[in-house]
Amino acid sequence: MTRVMQRHIKESAIAVAAVALLVTGAAQGFAQESVAVRAVMTTNALPVDDPNAAAWNTAPQAQFPLSPQVHWQNRIQEVTVKDLKVRALNDGKQVAVLLEYADPTEDPADAAALEFMVGDKKAHFAHGQPMAQVEGGPVNIWFWRNKDGKGVDMSAMGFGTLKTQTHQDVTAKGAYSNGTWKVVFSRNLTTDHPAEDMQLKPGEFINIAFAVWDGRKDAAGDLVEKGSQKAVSSWWYFRAEAPPDYSGYLYAALAMGLALAFQFVLIRKLKKGQSA
Amino acid sequence: MGSLTKPVILLVVIYLLLKFVVPNIPGSAPLPSSLIFLYLMLTIAGIVIFATMSGESKDAFWGPIQRFLTGENIGALQTARFALLILFPLLVGWETYGSTAVSDAPPAENRTIHPAPPGEYTGLSNPVAKTPDNIMQGKGFYAAFCSPCHGGSFDGKGPAARGFNPPPANFSDPTTIAMLQESYLFWRIKKGGVGLPIEGMPWKSAMPRWEVELPDEWIWKIILGEYDGAHQSPRTWE
């Protein structure tokens, strides 16, 4: 390789590195607007009881904006919690989801919930309310309230149909400190009730939505956020990561081997033909 | 490599024709890249058939290519030859990885923004007269029911908008209500997001089904107020 060529290669390598740095830097800035939660795979025990465990730092954080529930009655025009940070982990058997959000006061009625579609049918994010032209299915809601201190497995299919399930599979644990709530929800990836419970298959994207209630009371002593008066989100995506799949590399290596062999055979044949 | 000059020029010309000339023929449209690729492959096949039809033309065509690949007598082109022999398997590996590896991206959203309305909601005309009074009333209803999401300035940036995906429509944008008929708006407001057909992804829509809460007359007045407030006009039959 000549000097000139070496210099060209060096220069282009520097340029590529610079562009790569720029792009990753820009990508960090966009981390605020997420569309999906990645429940990364871990071989350690899931921190299902500890919202403050260090293990959570190994999971990437997704952030979603919340709106006051103005879609259906009874509406609320302003809510306390405006943004929600979400992390998740899975170990192939169980999934754990951590919600983190700012709430100025700790109240017994503080609550949070995750919502999932069930089975193959789509469901409207407002408790699976019926859709005129699409046959919708139910939703599975995992609910936590501070004063109950546990997870509640619920189902709904339309307004006014929210009910606690007969079989409870969800656990939840909340921790409040310095104006921040951290709530962990956990459940097995699959349950024995696929007609009512969301079933999670590693590697598959499913829909998830969030709701949060600030259990503060107004001057008259009434709860401001309760029932349908809450902070809500739209449908976003959730995926439990499967163990790393290297098959793409395997196929690529195989294909490269074939391409090299093809080149060898072709050139040998051509050379034989030339000398003949 | 003189025998390859003409085929290469031909391919480049055909590519440029397909990419830049054909789309501008009246009634035509930009060609998808897969179609352009197909036509180029057909052209190459035609070139090879043509070039190998007689014994002499075959040697004249393949000779330089053969010599390049075997490295015989090509002097300065040795670097190019090595580059090709290394890059070809790498390219094959790269493409194979790309098509077989598990993707990290969530499913693509192919939501139809303005799906077709049901038959009974086409061709309706606004029964409310377009008077300043009615417009004012409409704007009042808009402020009460619609502005939390669609904004006091009709721009889709109401205080309640930020958590919803898809976001509330921006009426001041020329691609929303300015492109639609009042009849369409009546359908969307009355039947709400849950009234959308499947291609509109009704399960994601935060648009309320206002027929449950508002009489038709109020909805028609809101439509008047909305167009006036957003400084837009409805699309007409023509």
C-alpha cells in the first residue's frame, strides 16, 4: 500500500469516527421521547420487592408524557404527574416493570397502573371501550395503590366494567422518597388465564399504557384525582428481550463463506481456461 | 476494459431515464426502487445475451472481465481487484445479516390519517347558517369541549394534548380541516376515534365520541367556529 493510500485510509477513518460520535451524541438528546420499553434480560434475581435496587440501573429508561384524562366522562383538566419514566427487566420467567414519577406529597390514595391488550384483539386504551368498526378485546390492568401496598390484577372491557380478577398474579411494591414515587410491578411472563391476562412472549412487541393518580385532597378534603379522573397515556410498546440471538451472525458468516468459495472456484476455473 | 464501456453507459442511461424522465411523463409517478432494480437486471440480461451471441463478440466481452478476475496482466488494477474480492463477500455478509437478524425497531405504524367515512356521512351539508352569531356560539362550544386538546389557538397544542399519540389535529395546518368537507368533520366529531375503521387505528385515538354528550346542532356549530377560528375553509365538492 502506498503512502498516499495509507493517508487516505487514515483520513476517512477519522471522518467516520467523528460522524459516529456526532450521531450517538444526538441520539442521547432524543432519549426523552421514547416509543417503547425494553425489558432487558438479566440472569440475576429480579428486584421485584425493591424499587431502589441497583439492578434497575442496568435497564434503559424510557420516558412517556401523560395527559389529564379528557377523553371520557368524568374528565379532569389538570393533573399532577406529567411525565413517567419506565424501566423493565425480565429473567425469562418473570417480568418486572419500574415506574418512576414526581409527586410532591405522599398520600394514601396515590396510585399507578399498567394496562395491556389481551390476546390477539386490539383494545381501545380507555378500558377497552367498544369500537364501532373493529371488534375489540378486553384489557388487563395491573393496579397499585399506596394504602393497599400490593398489586391488583384487573380486567375491563368498556366503561364501568372494571373488575378485580378472581385469580391474582401481579405483585407491586412502592417506595416514596424526596418527592418521587418508584413503583415495581411484577408477574410471570405467562399465566394460566390467557383469556383475561396478557401473555408475554420474549422478543415480541406488545402494547402498554399507563395511568397515575395523585392522591392529594383539595381544601374541602375531597380527593382530586380518583376513578376516571387521572393522568393517562396512549398506547406505547413493550418488549421482553429474549436471550441474545446470534443467528444473524451465523447466517452472515455462512453466506460470506459461500461467497468466498464461489470466488475461488470461479477464478480457478477461469485461470484453467486461460492456460488451456 | 473497453468492451464494458458501452454496457456501463447503457445501464447508467437507463437508470437515469427510469429515475428522472419516466416520472415526468403525464400520468406517470416516481418508480419504486425495486422496480428500477428489476429493469436494470433485465437490461443486464439483455446485454449479456447480446454480447455472447457470436464467438468473437463473446471473447471480446468476457475477455477483459476474465483477465480482471484472474489478475492477468492488469497492472495498476490489482488494487481494485483485491478490493473487489474482499468487498464482495463482506457485502454478501452484511446483506445477509441485515435480512436475518432480529430487529430492535417496534412495528411500523401505518395509520391512515383520513380514512373513508361511512356512506351516511358523505355529502351532508351544514344545516346551521353561517352567521356571526352561530360562529360565535360554535367558538364558545369549541372553547369548552375541544380546546383542552386542540388548543385555544386551534393548533393542536392544548394543555391536555401532550400525552396523546397520535396527537390532536392541528387545525391551522393546511393538511387537516382545510382538506376535508364539513360532512367528514361531522362524522369524526360525532362518532369519535372509536368510530374509525381499522386502518385508522381506532384503539389509539383519544378523540371523544361526542354524540354521547352533544346534540348534532352543537357539533355543526363547532364546525363553523372551528373553520373560522383556524382561518381555514372546508373543501368543496369541486
